[in-house]
Amino acid sequence: MKWLFIIVTFVIVACSGFAGEKKNQRDKKVLAKKITGLFSSFALLELFTSEGCSSCPPADKLLPQLASTNSNIIPLSFHVDYWNHLGWTDPFSNVEFSERQRKYADEFRLESIYTPQLVINGEYELVGSNRAAADQDIKKVLSEKPKVEIEIVEVRKQGGKLSISSTLTGDLDGTQLIAALVQKHAEMKVRAGENNGAHLSHTNVVRSFIQKPAQQKMNLEIEFPTDLAEDNCQLILYAQNKKDLKITGATVSAIGAGGNRQ
């Protein structure tokens, strides 16, 4: 009887462990695999905007229009927090994005930061609603070859995080790899501040953002907001020179669509 008890106990423990392992495997959801070499040239558009700024809606509207002209144009909307004091707190705003904009201001030797501001490949800055200037600068960067190629090996979702495996080739000296998880489309009815009563539409709103020193093989982990739907987001990886802030490579992965670029 003693041996029978030991054997039964062992089987129960073993089965429990197996069930737990199966549960962990279910929780780890593969969202994308093998994304590489998509862009022979690219234009990464970083729009610094705010729902609390009355000058921003035209730039928010222009951003997807610019992106629609060429599949190698990658739009990003960074919502800053310094207009929140005007009566409306932008739900997408982040102090980290305001700090990122300040770094650009220092590099471009600007007297102050402002919205809407569009930064293209870290090389050019302009008022985000200026279509003519944007078209001109986009044309310039699309004639350049990327210095860094980024391959997304795999993207897994577990709980509230994305785990990203990637490899980089090219000039990585002094380079940061940036991961931005974006909400492809967002609608908001503003109820206070300068845009009180306005119905605003946003494109590729940055919801999570991390940066790490670039290496040939990298594993990153990024927050996945609980209110963000898998079919309404993208993962954008891009390389940036830490010294002059120029963007040297980029790739895009659709989440929950087998890793196909959109």
C-alpha cells in the first residue's frame, strides 16, 4: 500500500506539472515571425502632437495622407504631455515623448519645442501640417539606402507584454534600437481645452516605447496595453544613431496577422 500511495502521488504531481506547462504554452502566443529586408529605403515620420493643442488636428489629418503616398513611409504619432494643463488631459500623452522631442530640439538647435512638429528620419524637422515641406523632405530620405537592416525573428505575447527577438546587420556603432507598439487608429471626442467639442482621428499612436543599445542579436520586452486590440496595432522597430539622432533602419510587423507588413 505504501508503494501504491507513492506511485499515485507521483502520477498526480507529474500530470499537474504537464497541465501547468500546457497552460504556459497557451499563454505564450506567437504574433509574428521572420520579418526582414522590407525596406530598400524608408521615411520614418515622427509627429509630435497633442489633443490639447488647437493647431494639431490638421497635422493629425495630414499624417495618414502622407503615408498613403508610398508604402515605405512609416508614420508615428507621439502625444506629448505639456499641453495637458489647458483643461484636457490627452489620454495618449506621455512625458517620455516630450523628453524625446526635447532631444530633437537640442539637436536641431531650436529655441523651444512646439506642436505639431514632424521629424523625418531624424534628419529634418518642420511644422507637422506643412504638406509641401513634408513632401520635399520625404523625397530626399527615400533616395537614401538604410545603413542598418533589422530582422524580426519572432514576436510573442504573454500576459501584458510582448517579447521580441530580432537581429541587426550593418553599422551599429553608437546605435539604439527602438521598439514602438502603435495603435493603428484611434478616435476621440474632446470635451475640454482648446479642441473642446472636436472629434479627432489619430494614426499609429505610440502606446509603448523602449530603446536599447543595438547589438547583432537582441531580445526586447515591451508593455502591451490592456485596452489595445491585436487587430488594431503594429510593431515598429527602428535604429537611431545616438549622437546625431538620424534614423538608420526600420521595419514594421503587423500584430496578429502572421507578421505581414501593411
